[in-house]
Amino acid sequence: MLDPFLRAITYLRVSVTDRCDFRCTYCMAEDMNFLPKSDLLSLEELERLCCAFIGLGVRKIRLTGGEPLVRRNVISLIERLGERLGHGLDELTLTTNGTQLAAHAAALAAAGVKRINVSLDTLDERTFAAITRWGRLGKVLDGIEAAKAAGLAIKINTVALKGVNEDAFDQLIAWCGAQGFDLCLIETMPMGEVMHREETHLPLSAVRTRLAARWTLTPTNYQTGGPARYWHVAETGRRLGFITPLSHNFCESCNRVRLTCTGRLYMCLGQEDAADLRAPLRASDDDETLRAAIRAAIARKPKGHDFDITRVAVPRHMSVTGG
Ligand code: SAM
Ligand code: SF4
């Protein structure tokens, strides 16, 4: 599938639920209104949609959310998609807050998942509780330990927040090095109404300059098909990535689209346009109608986003499309 700018669309991110057991300050309001459960696609419908995308050339699927592992029976979807690995699908992965990993890590590995992203913004218990509002650091660290024991490669994602966790990066770099994890720092994106967005925005260009005074950072060509730019950290032997959507435009190499749990396909994280795939999915058991709707959506993929930290670029929260 080629979009109007001749970018091949090979990566599908699927938000399997917009619900979550955390309320991270930069992601959600404390009193969130979630999508009505009656609007959700069933796991079987999500599988059928994913398989239609695989049939059209998608090689990588990432499950996200909300918190993907809080959706009931989500492991059955992961097992079914895992059966497509080597049959059109090259990689199946997920992004998680880690709270359910102690229970599910072994099943993920058995289904063919090889690497996961775990979000962790600090190693300090009190700061962790303040950022996630409802989270307990110990539970996440136990989950990470279980994932490591199950043989999953782990990348830690850390959202950089001015005045909140900017003193945590050195400790995270050292800890990730000791654990054998890569680390990626993420700049906040203006999605959904949340408190203190502008005050906590921290440009990563300045962070990198500061970290380079303490760590020996060498740029690498490493690519995961995502927007991160990676540096090698000599002292730990691990990679350190930076995702800077506001200060560095990465749209020219965008290979992805995002599906929500109600069957809406967002062609760009930073734009409002979306295509409804639920109606064509339910209209017929014949996948041709669905494939035509997917192709028509890809033909509308915009050139890029339009983020500006001083305003809410898109009113939907990150948990709807999963980042
Ligand atoms: N609940 C899972 C988790 O936290 O990993 C998956 C969904 S979460 C929306 C995916 C990623 O988006 C997380 O790494 C989270 O930190 C990040 N994120 C959420 N809101 C964001 C925002 N406004 N700007 C930048 N990153 C954000
Ligand atoms: Fe939940 Fe992930 Fe959003 Fe935090 S970032 S509230 S864990 S969806």
C-alpha cells in the first residue's frame, strides 16, 4: 500500500482499548470519559481487521491503548495474530505500562512476541505515583522482571517532563544499562486537554546536550521503523533514543496508520481525519469491501502533522490512538 506521497504503509498500531489502570497526567484527565463498551469491536473483529491489513502489505503490528493488557482476553487476540508471524506478518509487539506483565509475559513470549515497549517515567516511587496518579512502581518493576525472565527484549519509554522527572534520566540510563534495556525519551505531544501541558514541555535537544556532558553519546544509524533517533551510550553499551515530534519533523518517513478499538483508522497521529472501518467490516463477510475502505483511507493519508505545544493540536487523548 502506497500513500499519496509514495510512503509504503507497512506498520499498523492497534489501540485495543482506550481504558487504563493509570491516569498519567500528560495522557489523561483524572475523570476520563471512555468510549461506551457497546461501541467496541470484538476481539474477533479486531483480528479480522488486522488480517485484512496483513493481506494488504502490513508487516508489523503493535498493540497499544489505553493499556492493552487490561482488555479482557486480549491474550487470545495476541495468540491468533501470532499465528500470522512468518505468514505475512514479520513482527507482533506491544506497548504497555507493565502492570499486567507478571501475569502475561510468558503467554506473550509463547505467542511469538519478541520485544515490547514498557513505559516508565522515573525510578522514584513518589514521582511515579504523582505522574501516574493511580500507579505503584513496584508492580511495574515486577512486571518488567517477569518480561525479562520470559526472554522478551525490552525498551523503556520515558516521557520527559520539565520539573517533574528531568532529574531521573541519568538514573534511568544507568539502570537500563544494568538491566540490558534500550531507553527512549519522548517529548510531550499536545493531544487531549490535560493539566500543565505547556509548563511541563521539555525540549529534548537541551536534554541531549546535558546528558552528553555525563555520558559518551555517539549517533547511530539504528532504525526500528519508528521516529526515534538513537545514540550509543559507551558507558552502558546500550542505545538511547530521542523522539522529538515538535522539534524534529519525522513525517517524511512515516510508514504507519492507527486503528482504534471502535474501528476508526487515523492516518496521522497529529490530524483529526479518520476513516470508519467498522461499517464496511460489518457490512459483509466478504473482505473485498473492507479492503476497498482501507485503500481509500490510505489514499487520504496527509503529508504530516501540525503539532504546536501552545495549543491542543488534536482534541482526542493519546489513549484513543495509543501513541
Ligand atoms: N498504556 C500503555 C503505555 O503507557 O505504555 C500504552 C499506551 S500509551 C498512550 C503509549 C505511549 O504514549 C506511552 O509511552 C506514553 O508515555 C505515551 N504518551 C501518552 N500521552 C502522551 C503525550 N501527550 N505525549 C507524548 N507521549 C505520550
Ligand atoms: Fe495509561 Fe499509558 Fe496513558 Fe499512562 S500513558 S494513562 S499508562 S494509556
